[in-house]
Amino acid sequence: MTAPVSRPQTMAEKILSQRGDHTVYAGDLAVVEVDQVMVVDSIAQSFIERMERDLAAKPKYPERVSIVVDHVAPASTVNVAQAQKEAREYAAATGVRLFDVGRGICHQVLMEEGLAQPGWIVLGSDSHSTTYGAVAAFGSGMGATDIALAAASGKTWLRVPESVKVTFSGELQSGVTAKDAALEMIRMLGADGATYQSIEMHAGDRFTRGERMTLANLCVEAGAKAGLVVPGGEILTDYGYHVPDWVYPDEGADYVQQIEIDLSVLRPRMSAPSEVDNVHDVADLRGLKVNQVFIGTCTNGRIEDLHAAAAVLKGHKVHPNTRLLVIPASSQVMEQALEDGTLLTLQRAGAVLGTPGCGPCMGRHQGVLAAGEVCVSTSNRNFIGRMGDKDAQIYLASPAVAAATAIMGQIALPEDVLAVSA
């Protein structure tokens, strides 16, 4: 019998082939080993119920399961407090990891703890689990039932996704960030332009690990099943990752779509209400009055994001008609920002500092919006009702643009602050 002829593979095809028991291509069904299962507090009760009632099982590999209390941390109601109590008790009884209130946002924490590695499969009960693709892990969000099955069996099954190739060329100009590149990518693809596909990003040695997290994080906003950044730059030099040769995509692999983004001509971008792909130049939205600015989340709550905001805010004050909320993505980020004086700069400018975690991103606590209010956020979603009242409006932008907006009290660029100061 003639052996099947292998053909070039994308990153998604390679990872799913390696973690399964045979070579697979887009459209195939794959049963694969799962290297890490992540459960957030807001879905922990459903996860536990499925494990104990529906499956009558305990995690097969407790060391591969992490529960993170981040979506409503600290607890905002008695019901939330009870759910978090049950999650703590379950972790103690089963031996799974627990990252409690204040440790930070699930995706940031798992990355800091080394629980996402190149070539791994990381499943999370949060849609932005695509973030793990920053280090070439196949990260994907799933519901409580699928997450429970993966924890109980150590495996999952899925249809191998087709891949979209995104190539970044040129270099970012001053004041332009990876957030702007990610928003431009979503504008070009559309909100459903990569539905159940893997977005494979080719950036060479461009972008830090944090910037790659921003890129991978936002892939789900184009409908993607996964977002994978081809390893390069500090991923190969600064964090001790072992990147297997087989992780890299093959020359000649099949892609359902290919786009190129020239970073050298990119200007600061902003998503206007109420879809993430409603992307404009910030300059075209200048002057809109803003009630609240929020800097944080799994998209832009890292130390480099706080540094960018502090660089704009230093020596300035938040506009009297605007609130500025700053919530670091993790306790490690908060410690770094304490040690280097960043938090003091933010505090002196008038920022309100919050507990590391998701904050008001989901509209459940720590800064929800009233009817008619306008918010500029560094988060990843601006849907109707996302951060509070359905008549509030959310604009998505980079930390530097958010900081400038907080100073001016209206949508603004950092250069606008310099012009006023001159």
C-alpha cells in the first residue's frame, strides 16, 4: 500500500498533528492531548457541576488545570462570593491550581507562570484564550462542558481549522502600537472574516511578547478559533521558551486568505461603537467628549502599556469631567509599576487604581457605565451593554491614546497634549 504523500502544513495543522496521533489538515477531525485547561471564576460553578454531576469525574491531570479568580475580583455580591468560595474548595479538594483574587487576569497569569508553551494546546473558559498564540501555543476558548470533558479526560476533539495568513511588513512609526496593528487587522478581515479559522501572523522579529499577546488576543474579534504568531524576537531570546522546529509553518502551506499590513503607513486606530471592526483613524474621531477612560484588561494591561500611559500623563492631570481607571493585568505587573514609579505617576495624574483583574471590562463591577456615557477603553470589546448600560458607548484604543483622551476630556492623540502644553 502506498504511504500517503505529506504536504506543507500551517502552524495550526502542525500543532494539532503533534498533539494527536496522526497527521491532520484543515477540515480533518483531530483528537489531541490538552496541556492546560483554564477555568475562570465566572464559569467555575458550571465547570464544577459538569465535572461532579454530569461526568462524576475528577481532573485526570490536576497539574494541567488552573482556576483563576479574575472576572469579578474581589467579589461584588453574595452570590459571586459563594461561587468563588466553591471554586476555592474544589481546588483544595482536587489539587488543581488556584490563582485567587489579586493575582490577575487569567491569560496574563498563565503566561507569567509558564503554563503556555510553544506547541502546547491550552483551552480556556474565556473567549480570549487565543492570547496564548503569542508564544505559539494553540489557545482556544470553549464552554463549560467542553472544558470539563478536557479536564476529565486530558483530551479534546475538534475540527482542524483553515488558516488565514497575516503578514506584517515595515516598522511602526512613533505613537503607533501593536493595538493599532491588531485593530487594522480586524478592520481588514471583518468581525466574522476568520470564523472558526486560525489566524497565523508572520511578523519576523517584530513585537515584544506583550505586543504579541495583544495581537493574538484580538484574533477572536474576527471570529478566529486560534491566533498564532510565528515565533521570533524576544520569544526566542528572553523568556527561556523551547521552540521546537516543527512549530514553524511550512513554505507552501495552504491558506484560505492572505493579507499584508504595512506598519510603516499605519496611524493610531480606534474602534467606534458598537463593533470591533468599526475601525477609524483616531484623528477622525477627535473632539468627542469622554466620561470615562479605562486602561487595563488582557489586551493592554501589561507593564509596557502602563509605561506608555504614564509617559503621556506625566506632569498632567486628568480632565475634571473625565474619570480615569487603571487596573494592572496581574500582581507582577502591579509590583513592577510600583517599583519603577509608574503607579505614582498615574496616581498623581488623577487615575483611580484597581485590583489586578478584569475590572469593568465585562460590565459587572469596578466602573460600569451609566446611560449615555462614553468610555475610551484599552479592552477588546465595545458591544452594546458590554460595560454597563445599553445606551453607553465604548471606543477601543491604545494606552497612549487612552491617556491623552483622559487629559483632554475628549478623544485625542498624544500629540494633542503636547500641543496644549507648548
